[in-house]
Amino acid sequence: MARQWSDGHSSSILCVGASPGPEGLLASGSEGGEVTLWSQEGTITGRLRLSSEDDCTSVVFAAGAQSLYVSHGEAVSLLDPRNLKGPVEEFQGAGEEEINALALNESGSALAVADDSGAVRVLELPGGKVCRTLRRHTNICSSVVFRPHRPNNLLSAGLDMQVMLWGLQKTRPLWTINLQDIAEEEDGHQPQPGQLFNPPLAHCVSVAGCGNIVGCAAEDGRVHLMRIGSGSKLEQQGIIKAHSQGASQAHFVSFLPHPYWLVTGGNDGQVALWDLSKHPVVSLDAKAKVAAAPRRKNKSKGKRKEQPRDKAKMPPKTTAEKEAAEGEGEEAEAAGAEGVTEEKSGPKLNIDHGDKVNWLCPAVLKGEPCVVVADQSSSLSVYPLSPL
């Protein structure tokens, strides 16, 4: 079922990115500083080995696909996909330590950089000047993403098991959620069989196109879901038990019929596509808004019912910064949403890829919805999502 794209790299591919548009290119980065450009048919259109030969850990296209940002070591290189002979510009020291992830805001005016020190730096574009340094993670910051429609909001996730929402007007998070607290609540403080040694280290965070639903892949095999309400408040959270080993990737898919399709990949070699439109964190959107208590500053109490598979509840232990909440004004209102039960539901599509997943990239290739998978090998695998 999979198509193989080969000969683009000589070592393990670590990251993949797709440019927007029906004829957009794809880029992949690997160990040793190799960057490869691919056509939608899987033809190699350009190759480059960066002089530092540091591993390429993240690739992201700017809108219009005229610029490609690649992180390697502590630097970010700006490449021109039309002329891949060498960097157009290099932002040396963009990260304090090795960079793990890049994210561009929708306007292309800011580039977020997550690194091993736990810091998130925000670079102004063009130019690459550091305009913000966000420090709250106590371990490696593994993933960062801007919220759609909110150019000054971004989410970060790290190996300290924390997910944080930031407003770039301040250098402190609007809220922080600890995935270990959630996991303990979900399990009744009892370890799950086979997951005793898998704490929920946060590997990959993604936001749906609506800007309000967040998914985070974690080492406990789960994808942790969060809903952001008015005033950027954390309104509700839940989980899907997605993988039997660590979940390394979770990406919302923007080109399917609604924005709540999520593709995940894990260390169990599985790639799964989930329809979250009926998950309580998503489906109760309207009800939660009705339940919001207007102009009330105190937290309203929500009832909670638990169920064995997909669960949703009010966030159990979040640290909302008082100053940030007050700064949000009237919008920073407490929202009371009941946790509800849901029938057990599995993925709509399950792919037995067979190798540990390094990166997933949803893409429309020649009009066909697909997911591109990078693993421990030097080739890419392309799976169609058409069997839905």
C-alpha cells in the first residue's frame, strides 16, 4: 500500500515538511545535515548537505514556498527551494542548545524555536532577531506550534511532561498543564499494564485549524487533548489511548472534511488516523460555551463522569497565571463544562508501518490525501488516506 521515496538520504530521516498549495514541494531532513526536496510524485528536485553536518531536526516552509527554514544544531538556515545551492541566510545561535522543533506563525513574521535547554525563542522575520525568550520548561522542549488565527499565541511541550500556552505579550505562560497529573487521574493513580516505565513525556503538540483544539503525543502511548476557550482559558481536557508504546507524533490534518482529523504515529510502528469530531473535548464546544459563567472570576465546578477509553473532564491541575488571566479582561471567564461519557471508538484507519515513527507529514499529493512517514531508514513511505 505504501509508496517508497528512496535515494534522497544516506541516513535516518528525522523530519518532513510540506509546502502549501496543490503543486507544493516536500522537504525532508536527516542525520548528518542532509536536506532533500521532493516533487509530489516523489522525484528528487534538490539536495544539499549543510556545512555543519549537524542533524536536521525540523523543516518548515513559509507561505508561498519561496523560503524553507531548517534547524540543525543551534542554528537555523534559510534556504531557497528554487535554488538549493546553500543557505540564503543563517541564524547562528538561534537556539541556546540543540534545536528540536520550528514553527512559523501564519503571517510569516515570527519563527519559534524549541531547544534542549527547555527554552522557546521567538525570532522576528525577516532578519532572525530574537524578540522573546520563554523559559518555563525544566527539561528539553520537544515541540512548539502557533495557534491558527492567534499569531501571538503559541503552545510548547517538553520532556518535563508539561504543555504550556503562551501569549507573546508576556514571558510567562497563560497556563500550564502537567500530563502526569492527568494520567494519574485517568488511571485512578494505578499504573497501566505495560506502561509502568512510560511517563507521559510530551513529544509533539499540534493545534486544529479552528485554533481551539490541541493534541499532544506522549510517551505513555496516549494523545492528550485540550480545548482552549474564550480568553485563552483551558476549558477541558481528555485523552485517546492511541499506541501500545510511546506516541511520537500527532498532527491535525487540515485538508479532510472537518478540522478534527488527527494522524498519530508511535514507537509501536503504527500510524493511525482518528476522527475526533465526536470526542467530548471537541463535540461539547457549543455546550461548554453555554455553560460558561459570564463575568465570573471564580472557577465553576463541573461534574465528571469517567469511561474506560476516551475521557474528558475539566483540567485537574493547571497553573493559570493570575496576572495573565487578569490581563485578559472580561474574556478571562471561568468556563464550566461537564465531563461526559463516550462510546469506545478506535481509529478510522490503522496502518501497520512496522518501524518506529520519527515524523509524520499530512499532505495532498496529486489531489490525493496522504501521510508521509519518516522512520529509522533513509527512505520515506507515503500512505494514501483514501480508504476512509
